[in-house]
Amino acid sequence: MQVNGAKEEYPALNRIRELRELLAHGMAAGIGVGHSLGITLESVEKGRTVYTLTPSPATANAIYTVHGGVLATLMDTAMGSAIFTELADGVLYTTLELKVNFIRPVKLDADQLTCEGRTINIGKRTALAEARVLDPAGRLIAHGTSTCMLIRPTDAT
């Protein structure tokens, strides 16, 4: 929809509101990675999300550092959410490919990690995003990219 010659931003605002509601429901109901791992949404805007994670025993691997799968989950959450904010109402997504580079380990007693997810491209059938996990000093912990398949309401029938 066009308003005064510019694209209206309401679809993105609807998806941002929907994302916030879904995450709040999951936390209240005790379901999802937010509840089980402590991944929480810090900020969201069109094409960009920021999540945080405080290392805990729930995030441990066998050598008592944060499990790589937890970091990958944090990045997948941030990237998928960033993509979600740019999709039309009713369009869903699922991860097709996730690529992660781990730069340094994270101790379980480390301070809160921050993960920023950003969209790279939103196409008709797929979407691309990237994420970075940083420690409180701004050091890179991990970097990743994701390709997501877009599922339109007409595809589900």
C-alpha cells in the first residue's frame, strides 16, 4: 500500500507486534527456547532483532562451556525473527540452511551475550539473514548465516 508516495510501514509493525506477542506467550506458557535456555528479545525493528543469553548450567556442554548448539539456536532465533519482521501477514518461514562459525568458547560463568540478527535479502521463495554473537566487551563469539524457505498461505494447501 502507498501513502503519500511512500510505502506504508504497517505490515512490518504488525509482524513486530505479532513476534512480541508470540514470544511473550511462550515465556508465560513455559515453552520455547526463551524459556528453556533463557534467550530473550532485547529489541526488534524491521529486518533486525537483538536477543540476549546469559550462560547457565542449562547451556552447558560436556566440557562446561556454552554448547555450540545453544549459540547456533541463539543465532537461528535472531535471524529467523529478523526475517519474520519483513514478511507479509500470513507468510511463515522455516530454516533451510544454517552456517555457523565459532570464534571463541564461552565459559558458563560469563556475562550476558548479545546476538544481532539482520536480513540480507527477502525473495519470493527464500530469505537470507546473518547474525553475530558478541560478549560484553564486544568480542566476536560466533558469526552465522541462514537461508529460510518462505511459506505463503497458498503453499500450505
